[in-house]
Amino acid sequence: MAQALIYIAHFVSKLTDADAENAETQHWLHTASSCGYISQETSEELLESSLQIGRMLGKMINAPKVFCKVSE
């Protein structure tokens, strides 16, 4: 059982890393749009995708056991 808890903790750790990277992506999308590197429309489309990814990551972080099938 202890091994399963370690695996779940590691899984959540990786998910929180991914969520932080997603937040950084959102920052750079805002920056790229503000500097004129991408259009406002493209920025909005990509930001919506990023927000959807963030929601999925949040659900996974809040219920990691659903995604971790560890045999005991």
C-alpha cells in the first residue's frame, strides 16, 4: 500500500508541474499577443485550449486515484 501512495504522490507532482507549465504558456500567449507576434484571435483560441487543459489537469490532481491503477 505504501508503494501505491508514493506512486500517487509522484503522479500528482507531475500533474502540478504540468499545470505550472500550462500557466507559463498562458503568460507567453498574452505576451506574444501584446507584442504583435500572434493575432488576438489566435491568442484567444490558444488560451481557450490552455484553459481547457488546465481544467482537465485540475480534475486529475483532485482525483488521482481514478487515474492510478496500482495493484496491491
